[in-house]
Amino acid sequence: MNSTPHQYIERESGQPRTETLYADGIVRFLYCRHREETPFLLRAFTSRWASSLLGFLNFDLPLVPRIAGLDKFLKRMNIDISDCLDSAESLDTFRKIFERKIRYWETRPLPAEENLITSPSDSKVLLGSFRESSALFIKKKFFSFEELLGEDKPAWLQAFREGEYALFRLTPEKYHYNHTPVAGRVVDFYEIPGVYHSCNPGAILCVPHPYSKNRRAVTIFQTDTEGGTGAGLVAMVEVAALMIGDIVQRYSDERYDDPLPLSRGMFVRRGQPKSLFRPGSSSVVLIFQPGRVVFSPDLIRNQHSRLAQNRFSEKGNIPLVETEVKVRSPIARAVPKPYTEKGDCPNE
């Protein structure tokens, strides 16, 4: 497995930063050597049982904070709790830190333009396209399109074929609530079972299509509706990973108050809390219909930067660099739907 430092671009400064990879040595050991020599060990490691056990041992044992020291952990992981909704004193376990709530209405301002698509998470993002003629086309390094959405979902496979996507990778220290990237109506929600592969960049490169093999929850929004963002159908795929015990759907129309499960027909506002990853590393994939969004120029420019050393770049010839983004920050602009007499967007 590649041991090259993994760097990304900090959006505000445009400068490369080196990521602290959690348990990188263990992940390299399991994925590099045991994927082929002892595959049963990797299968056991990525099972739901093992992922839940690792999560418990790392985040729930009462002795862990006293032994490791929360203050040292916060400093080592570069976790800023100054924007937390709860007091620092109340965050007395690792799990409480990872599941923290923040004053996002103050610290993560939502852009006023209603046609902007926003980041669903504090994460690092890559942009891509399913069209081979696109400059953003990426071969099946991260996921298979059909597997990701579900091979038994022909309507959605047809709607999003040759569209664009944005892949958001959350690392363990990040705020683990996902927020709605668009405003619109929920037209479908379903879950797909799977394993719990690590989101470590080295592990991702060792497993074919890891994101479409992990457990995931898929939400389809129709945004071409009154009060919607106007980006057509948008799929939001929340992907579980190592030590993620659950993906809890808890949409809140006002701050974190009165969370609700998702249901068909529900209208969601852009930028509101939607779900919570129970802790660890995880990912979100947004998929758009062809020609319905234009990505932010700085994200495209950063992705092709040669300033950063990066494990995703193919043999050093094709830069593929992530940009660190904040939840509710703009990542794309909606393109109005061309007029057609019959329309071309399925609603179910």
C-alpha cells in the first residue's frame, strides 16, 4: 500500500495541508498484506460486528478518556470545540466529541443565493463525472455507479446516468452531522446493506469500488419544485465505514429541534441537519442529473493542483487532490431545466 503522505488543499488559503491519517499503520497492514494472503481476516475486520466492537472500544469504554486524556486527543486530532453547542466540560467521552452538535447557524453561514448547492458535511471533496468525455471523468476508482445507487433501481439509474457527482470524505475528527445540500421534496429513501471498509485513502485504493460495497442510505430529492433549489433530481448517498455503527436519519427544520425520520413527500430546507454518522470515518456522495449543475471553479482548480502529494493521484501523472470544505458552504450552482413538453424527471 502507498505510504506517501496524503495532502489536500485548504479552501480558504489555497495551500496544501497534510492529513493526519487515523490508524494508518493498521489499515496499511490489513489492506496491503491480508487482502490477498488472508482475505478472511479483512472480511472479519470490515464486518458490522467488528466495526461496532471497534467503535465501542474506541469511543464508549469509560476508562478510555482517563487513560488517553481527552485534552491530548483533541490537540492531536486538531479538533476545535469552540463552536460546539454544548459546553466543553460536558464532552467527557470520545463518542460525545464525535457526535457533537455545533452552532452551525453562526459558524457555518448559509449562502443567500437559493440556487447554490452546499456541502453536506465538514469534509474533503472530490468532483467527478460519469461521462467519459468530461474533464472530470474518473475511472471506477471509488465506486460502481450501478452498485452505489442499487442495481434494482432502474428509474434512478436512468435519471442519473452520465451525470456529475461530488464525493465528500469525513475523517474521524470532523463534525459528524450531515446537512441537506439542496431544498426540495423527498421522493425516495432506501438503505442498502454492505460491509464497513475504511475510508483511509490507502485502503480505498486497495479495494475495487469500496464505496459501493459499504452499507449506505440513499435519499432522492426532487428540487424542481416550489421552493426548491432547481437542480433537478439529486441523490444523496450516505456511506458507512469502519467504526460507524449506524446512520441515523434525524431531519430538523429548525436547528436540532424536533428531529424527524425521512419520509416520501417531505419537503426539506437546504442546509438543515439531516442525519448523524455514529462515529468514525465515513463518506457522502451527491449525484446530479446530466447538465444540471456547474461546480465551483476553485474546487475544480484545486483538484488539478500539483502542489499537494496525494495518494489518489494516479502514478503522479493525473492530479486528483481533495479540497477541505465546510458544511453549508457552496460547492455548485444549479442550472435551470431546459423546457420540454413532457419533462424527463421521474418522480418516484
